[in-house]
Amino acid sequence: MAAGDTQEEDAPAESGASQDGAPEQLLESEAAGEETASDHAPVSPDASREEGSRGAGEAAQDDAPESEEEQEEAEGGHEVDGDATEEDEEEERGYGNEEDTDEEEAPSHLPFPPADEGLLDDTTTVDPSYTISLIRQLMPKGSNVLKEFCVKESFPEEMSANSDDGESRQPDNKDPSGKSDKPGFPDEQSVNSDDGESTKPDEKDQWEECGCILWDLAASKPQAELMIDNHVLEVLLENLRVSQSCRAKEICLGIMGNLACHEFLVNAVCNEKGLIVTVMEQLFLDDIGCLSETFRLLAAILRSSASISWAEVLLPDKILSRILSILGNTMSCTLLEKGIDFISTVMDAQDVIAMLIQPLLRVGLADHAIGLLTTEIQKSPDEKVDRPGCLDLILHFMEELTAIHSVAEVMSSSDQLMQVLVGMMKSPDKLEVSSYCASVVIIISNILTDGKHLVPMVSHDLPFLESLFDILPVVPDDDQARYALWCTLSRVLAQVQETEINSSSLDQFAALFLGKFTLIKDDIESHEVDEENLSAEDSYVMGWASKCLRAISFVMERWITEKSSQSKEDATPTGTSIDNARELLSYCQKMLH
């Protein structure tokens, strides 16, 4: 299974099958005393199998027994000079007496060193012929791809090797699967059971093992290029068309996803005839693994130069509705992550989002996103424990969506969304996770930009205002969150300044501002910037902070005037001091001049 949940965006995912499996299988065939020279020696993808056959023949000659005379001389020691001379000659040829008499300690069928070290890329030790053999294992039985592959690679003619008695050994080509009896093809050999009967490994497990190894190998650039050159796309595409196994489809999509992560290969993947339609069909499966890998593959392709041609295929309402339905109904965090990453990729590509944003809104993108957040918030604590990171994932998704004007405009018409966000801000647990607070503030700011009608609804919500001030020390180093926070405060407090406030509300606002005076002062003073170093963002924040200070000054002046005009008998205890109020007012006036 691909591990695309924990990687970088374009990083190839691992299937969970280690590459160590490849050498282990080859070593098992060596231990069985089979000829493996041609399997292990690296060859170029287009190289003839003839060279491998010659290597196998030479290896067989190494296994030939010594003559009786040579054995007697070896047993007799090295007393005769002639014997020593023969021994020296044998050592020059690479033979040793002890090694010749004990084949178990040093098998003579060990692979020959590569004829050309340049055939293998320095970044991998996997023999290209092994990778090619894995591709062959994935071919569906009786498929045209199998027949074409055999013709192109000329496997039937080139598999012969001469034995010691001069007889030629040919592969058994009667098997419609196209498998050869060549050592090194995983699990092609029959396995002997304890009672001597020959058994065959389960074909499904064999296919899955080979597929998982290829999935891992596809993360390597040289191996990925080798696969493309050896028809892996045709093989994977054929499996997607004919296989009834969801696991097989997942593996094929995972391999394609890894291949598409390599920038220099993505065009080859995108341009494979028939692939685009077949991949879209996988969106209508009900398997989490298949859907996750389909989203990962689509995201990789939409980051490439082929994004427009693939985006056009996504245009039908049927496909877009299916994508949103998957996101809104899945209980899998992995599938949710892959689906959101796909939509995020759509939004990041200007040409693609320009093409798809209106169709997405038409099929309910805004409503699905709001429902996704609402459902996650309503989950019980026990359910949330089983979904770590899902809430943050959804909040970041909402950030991206509301940053698009047309989406924020639609979302701002939803009172439900604003109620959910305000409720999250009032939650006593909000300060435990700074990213939680930052995301909510950014979403609120984006929505209020297009939903000015929502400002009066929250302007007299004192617990909400208090929660905004409480976040000031939580996001001092998050420029985007601090930017959004002061923007939101300026809009809400400006509404307070323009609204008629009764005495009771005036007392509450004064108490709130006095209680948060230290937080306001610390944030402003810790972000002072010299005029020559002032950025555009700094200017905006200073402007919004100034609006807030004007609103606070307005409230405090009115409160001080009202309290000063009251006699001690008429004054209502507020728990605040006029002197403290004057100090706050003085600070605001100082910062505004």
C-alpha cells in the first residue's frame, strides 16, 4: 500500500513492500543450485538475451568435475614442482583446489561481474533484468500486451542455453501466461513440499508480491525510466481494464502514481493511449485504496504540463459530483487526505481552477465543504481520537477555499458556517492547538471580506470578541494569522463604534477592553517596525490596529464620561477603575499620533 499519507507532495509513495524482497528471491534460486548468471548480471533493457545464455553456459562449464588425475594430484599435496606450476596456472585462471573440491562452500554458478558497469545507474543495485521480469509477471494471461512483449523482447528464441552434454534447453512456452522457467522470475519455479510433490504458489499472492516490489522500485528515477521503456504502462493499463481485484487495481494505480511523480516521465504517463478514460472510471469504485491512489495519480498529473487536457475530462457534472460525494462521505482519513490534496492541486493551478471552479460550485463544492467541517466538529471525543489530524486537514482545506473570491462569496451566505466557526472560537480547548486557532481566524477573515452582512451578527458577541483577543499571544509569529486577526477585529470593532450602545453593554465592552489591554499592548509593541523597513503587510496590519484603537478610544471616552458624571450613589459597580480606563485611553491616543 502506498504511503503517500506521509510524504511530500510529489514524492513517490512506497507500497509497503521493501526492495529487499528482490535480492532475497534471487538468493533463494542460487541456494537451489540453479544457473543465475544471466539473471543477476545487469543488462540494458534492449540487450539481447544471447549474452545471458552464454554466461549460463560458462557457469555450467565451471561445475564440470575434475579429472581423476587432477584430483589425485590435489590430494597428493604440492611436493612436485610441476604440480605447483599447474596450481599457479589454475590460480591465474581464478580456480583454487579447495574451492574445486567443495562446491557447497563456493558454488561455481555465482554470477559473473557485469561486462559494463555503466549499465547500472549508480543510484540503484537492482538488476534491470529483474525489474523486467517483474513487469512480465504482472501481464494478464492471454492479453495482447503479453504477446507483444514476448515478440519485442524475443524471449522464446533467446532463452536457450547449452548444457554439458550438448543438449539445448528451451523454455516451456505452452503456459499461456507467458512465464518462462528462467531463474530469477519470482515464484516461477515449482516449490517442492516435504513429501516430494510439486506445488505452485498462489498466483494472486505472486502477482501482488511482484506488483508491490515494482511499486517501491517506481520511486527510483532510473528504475522508473526502465519501467517506462519496457512497456509497464501498457501492462498496468491492461490490468486496470480486465482485473476484478481491487487490490490489483490499487497496486497498478500506485505504480502509475509513483511514475507520474517523476517530472521527466509524467508526459509519458499522461500520453498513454486510453489511460485518461480508464483512470476516470476508477473514481466510481467503492474501494478506499483504489480511490486514494486514483486521487494521488490525478494530483500528480494536474501538477504537470498535461493538466489542461486532464482537467477537461473532469468537467462532466457526474465526475465532479462523484469526487465531492467521496470527500463528504468517507470515514477514511487517508482517502480524505488524498481527496483534499487533489482539490487543493486543482485550486493551485490557475488554468485548471479557472476551468473547474464554476462547475465545482454548481455541483455543491461550498455546501460539501461546510458539511465536511460541521460533521467533523460534531464527532464525539472518542471518534476524534480515531481520526488524528482530520480536523486540521479540513480547516486548511477551508482556508484555501475561502481564499478564492467566488467560493468565499457563496460560503458567506451560510449562517451555519459562521455559527460553527464562532462556536469553535469560543471553545475552551481552542488555545491548546495554535494551528486550530490560526486556521479558524483566517477562514473568518476571508468570509467577512465577502460577507459584510455577517459583521453585525458577531459585533455584540462579547465571548467571541474575547476569544479573538485571547489568540493574540498564540499567533505572534504566524504573519498570515495575525494579519487575519487584526483585520477581523477592525471590522467588528468598527461596527461596535457605529452602533448605539446602552449603559449595560458599555460597561461590558469597557471591562473587556481593560481586561485585554496588556495583550493588545504587548502585540503592538512586539511588532513595531521602522518606517524604512515597513512592508505592505505591515502597513495593512498597522492600519487595522489603528482602527481598533480608535474604536476602543471611542468606547472608553464614553464610559469615562458616563462614570464621571454619576454620583457615587448612582454609580454601578463595574470592577474597573476610571484611572485604569484613562491609562488605556491615553495609550490608544498616543499610538494614533
